[in-house]
Amino acid sequence: MTIMPVIVMIFVFVPTIVLMVSMPYLTRETISFGVTVSAVQFHSEPLRQMRKSYAWISATLHTILFIVCIICLIYGDEHSKQQSWIIVTYSLVMVVISLVINMSYHFKMKSVLPMLPIAPEPSIMAVDTGFRKRNIGLSSYWFLIHVLFIIVSIVTVLRNYDLIPDQIPIHYNSSWNVDRYAAKSYSSVFMPTIIQVFITLLFIFENWSIRRVKQQVHPTDPNRSIRQDVTFRRTWSCFMVTASFLIVILLSVVQLNMISLLNINFAIPIILIIIAFIILYAFALSFWAGQGGSRLERSADHSNVRPVHDDDKWLLGMIYFNRKDPTLIVEKRFGVGWGLNFGHPVAWLILLGIIVLLVVVRTRFGG
């Protein structure tokens, strides 16, 4: 038995579990389990108790599942594919449990809403007319650093191509011993480069979207909500640039190890440090800012005005589907960050591209 899979599980999944358990506390004060409410309703006792029960149930189930997974890893066969399948199965079950809990509390929230303090529909809508003129996020020119790094990696590989062994390692077991090789070819050697390009383009799109996704301004305190939103977008734009560059570095490390230009004992710590940093960075931003900057500049004065809402466009309070809305990226209702408008055809093209890339990588390097 090796302890490495357990360490990876702790670094990757423990922060993820904490985020999932804490989600009701990270969302806006005008959204409760995917349903639009007023701030007064959000802070009412019934919804306070719902958030507590959600946290307890979610924490209990995910903790039990995590412990079971760790036990299976400890007693599993480290020299077979068993540990990989344990982690994959755990990930799928974790997602299913999270979805079931979220759906059940969404329906419970809809049944509780009529019993909450009455919140009249707003008679006004606040709009930030200077939104497009604000310096909201980092420029996409920052991604030129990524491009330069990728070019350097390509040149390095091409200059050393003749020195690359005829068989290159493409898979390691939990003890970090090679258990599968692939014949040297340009497609196998440059697969990490292809992923680097795709990741860079994806994050450029994400950063561009952060600057343009439609803004939510609370009508009773527009100035504070605008400041919250701007700070939220700036910090996550910085995260997109930083995280994507670290992923590009990680893939270059993987590539150099594949072609025997970097020792595995040196590559492993770099890979683990990068993964841990990205996860902890996202974790810290989520708790510091909350969704849309809702945890910034909190006010003790709670309004009983319910914002303009489009609950009927959100399936189960989580999936936005609106063919009439030209917006491709929308702010999440449950969680922190942004998601896709699945009523927009481009959203399905993006998903198709991701699936194709995963299938190609799985075909070349999976097992």
C-alpha cells in the first residue's frame, strides 16, 4: 500500500467537500437553493434552519463516502487499475449525492416560500449604465505569456525529438512506477501541447466572459452591489490567468517527463504543488468573496424587496435554459462563479469540444 493516493484525495476532495457543504452560505442573499427571495426572507428563521440542515446532511453523507473511499484505497491493489476506478467511482457518487441533496432542498424551498414574510415584487430595476466602461478584469493580453511558454515547450521538444526513446511512458501506478508505454510519435509526444492550447483558449473565453456577463444590481443598494460585483470579477479574472498558466506549466512538466527530459521524482512534487495551489486558491476566493461578491461589504439592513427574477428559466434552480436570451454565460444560482446558458447552441458546441478532447486523451493515455 502506498500513501500517495490518500494524500491526493485529501488535497483534492476535502476542499471540494467543504465548498459543497458551505454552498448555501456562499450564494447571494437574494437566492436560496435556486429560488429568488428577499434579504429578509433569506435571513428568516425557517431558511436559517434549512441551511443548517443542508450543511449537516451534506457533511455527514460526504464524510461517510470519503472515509469509505480512503479505506478502499488503503486496502486496494496498488499494482492494478483498481485504485483509479475507486477514485472515479467516488467522484461520480459524490456528484450524484450532491445533485440529489440540492434538488431535494430546491423543491423544499419552493414549498416553504409561501410561508415566509411577504416580499412585494419590485417596482424599479437598478441598472449600472457604466458597466461596460469599468476596468472589471485583466486583459486577455496576459495570456500571451501562456503562448510564449507553449512555444518554448514546442521548440524544446522538437530540438530533442531524436533523443526521445522509442517507447514513452504514458501511465503510472499509485507507486509512480510506469505501467504502460506508447510508441513515440508526434501525436503522442505533443498531446500535452494540444491540451495546453485548448486550456488556454478555454480560459481566454472564461476571462472574456467575466468582463461581459450581465450584471445583477440590487435596487435598494445599487452602489454597494456594484462594488461587490466589480471586486468579485477582478479577483476571479486574476484567478483565471494565474490558474491557466499554472496548468500550462503542469502539462509541460508532464510532457518533459514523458520524453525523459525530466525525472519523475522531480516532476511529482511540482505537479502536486500546482494542483494543491489552484484548489486552495479557488477555495479561498470562494469563501472570501462569495457568489457575486455577496460576502464583501455586508450590510446589517435587510430589504424585503424581492429582485426581478426568472426562476422559470432555471431547471431545478441550477441549470439555466433560455433560448430567447442571447447571453451565453450567466452567473450561477447555486455555487460560486458562472455557468452556461444551455438554451444557447454555442454552449453545446463547447461541451462537445470538451467531450471530444477527453475521449482523445482517454484513447491515447487512458487505461
